[in-house]
Amino acid sequence: MQAFSAALKKEGKCIGLVPTMGALHEGHLTLMRAAKEKCDVVIASVFVNPTQFGPNEDFDAYPRRFEEDCRKLESVGVDAVFHPEPAEMYPEGYCTYVNVDGDITHKLCGAQRPIHFRGVATVVTKLMNITRADEAFFGQKDAQQVVVVRRFVDDLNIPVHINMVPIVREDSGLARSSRNAYLSPAEKEAALVLSRSLRKAKAAYNGGETNAEALKAIVTEEIQNEPMAVIDYVDLFSFPALLPVETVNEPCLLAIAYGLTVRVIPPWWQRSSLKTKVAAAVPLGALFLALFAAYILAWQSLQIPDTFLPTEHFFDLPFYVSQIRWALEGVGLGKPAWGDIPAGERLELGLGLLAAALLAAVIAGVLLIQALRKRVYKTVGKD
């Protein structure tokens, strides 16, 4: 890509860059068309950037549809697609980041996701350097991101002009977003509260209401009427300075973000890499072998031909607890060789070992499920 871009610069071409994380929709394609109108050559990047995702966010679950994305990019005349692997962008030993440490990154999304804009600033800087772009295009839906990008571009004297393209909405009014793929039909319907609340605030403003708190209250009340919605933030700032305002008498950004109460990422086996699946298979396999060994040991030691456990103790939890305690005490006291233990005590010790193995299996299973099913970062909609 660097050689390709260098050749274009030698020819005097104007290069347009549209950074994306893939899962393209009409909003992205609008960015591409805007770039085509202004630039000689348009390069789209498709890269799910790991450094802008925090713990328990949706990096693994983020939709990846590269072949479909390429068809869409071709349909609007994009000239080149840059699709690097994470190891190419962040090789072993990588330790350099662009950190916009100012008030503009400590509010809105920045307050909710502390490392997000460091990752955004770093990857966008790298993409601009790799593609040698003259123009870069971003969506208004991520207005704070546009402000942050313009800030570090100015601060670092990067010779790239940043273009902000208006929000593209579905026919229903929902702002187009790759994360809309997470939403069920019912959740999409609930998400319409975002645009509906903004329309109410706009109507109030057109009717003469300019008090910032009153406008925010209109939005908040409307969202709170939606049972599925949980507000992340409702804020109103001057734009592009992102300073607090009491009265709306200048260009302002009314930004809202909301989430869902029980949103969970897809099952790990549908989304995880081969490395993650192998890492999960190892403890699962070890757990299975441990249970199988416990079963064989208990069956042989109990010497009960046709049954696994005495019926009267099958659901007797205090009995299992007492057997676990007895078995652990027995190990600590140094019990005699297995064959020297009387049959009655072998029965108790075998049951204790089996109960301990089952309890360990339950605990291990719970821990494994918690490790493999992370909650998605709850903000699934913003406007």
C-alpha cells in the first residue's frame, strides 16, 4: 500500500482515505461517494482496530464481512482497499500511541470508553501515513471522533484535510451503523427512540426553547419512556469546541447514547478465532478426563455392580458435603492403602471423591462460561 500510494503521489494524484472497520452499509458508501467527488483516487481501509476496544467490549463479536464489503466498495468505484492484519499494524514490540489528552476526549464516548480515542488516534495516524492521503472522510454520527481527529491532525501538523459527511439514516429514522447487526427486530424498533427524541428536541428549539437543560430533559424523558433503553449519556455542547452551554445560541451538538439491559455477544464458538477455540477446548478436555477418571475410580472402589450411587443419597446435599469433608480429612491424616480400607469406609471415601470431582466440575464450568461469554459494551446506539 505504501508503494502504491507513493506512485500516486508522484503522478500528482489527490488521494482520499475512508477509514472503516468493515460491515459496510449505506452510510459508509455515502462517505465513499463524497471522496470520489473530491479526490482522484479513493482508498478505503477495512480494519477492525483492536486498540480502540476496551475490556469486555465487542472486538471479537464485531461483524466481519470482507468479501461482501469488497463488492460494495467496487460498486461505488473505490480504487483500492487496504485490509491489514492486526499483526501488521501492531507487530511484536509495538509501543507507540497517539494520545489526545484534552477535555474533548474526557466526555461523551471518551468518558464511557477511556482508551477508545487513543486507539482511534493511533490507527488513523498510521492509516494516513501509509496511504499518504490528502483528504480523509468521517461520518457525522461519530461527531466527537471528527473533533478528536481534527485536533491531532492540527496539533501534529499532518497535511490531511478532514471532511465530515452528514448522518445517513434508514427509512425508519434509525442512524445506520454496523452495530445495528446486533439488534433484533424488537430492539431496532426500540432504538428508534433516539431519532424520535431528537426530533422532539428540535421541535422545541424551533418553538423557541433555547435552554440547554430543558432540551436535554425532553430527550431524556422520551428515552426513559422506552422500556428497553438504558441511557449512557444525554449531553449538549458547543460544536466543534465541545464546551458546555447554558443557552443554545450557536452551533451545538446534542449527543445521546443508549444501550440495552441484557445484550450479550453471540456464542463464542460462532465468533472466536481458532486460537480461542483451542484455548477453550484444553480446559474442557481436561475437565472431561477428570470427571471420567473420578467415575471409574468411584465405580471400582464402591464395587456396586448395577448402580452408581445409593438411591437414598442421590439428592442428599449434606451427605455430599460430609463426604467431601471426610475425604479431605482422610487425605490429611494419611489413610492406609486403598485395599486395606474396610468396604464401608471405601464406599464413603469413593462417594466423597466423586462429590468433590462434581463440585469442582461445576465451579470450573461456571468460570469457563464467564470467560467465554463476555458482555458487549452496552452502547449499541447513538445519535
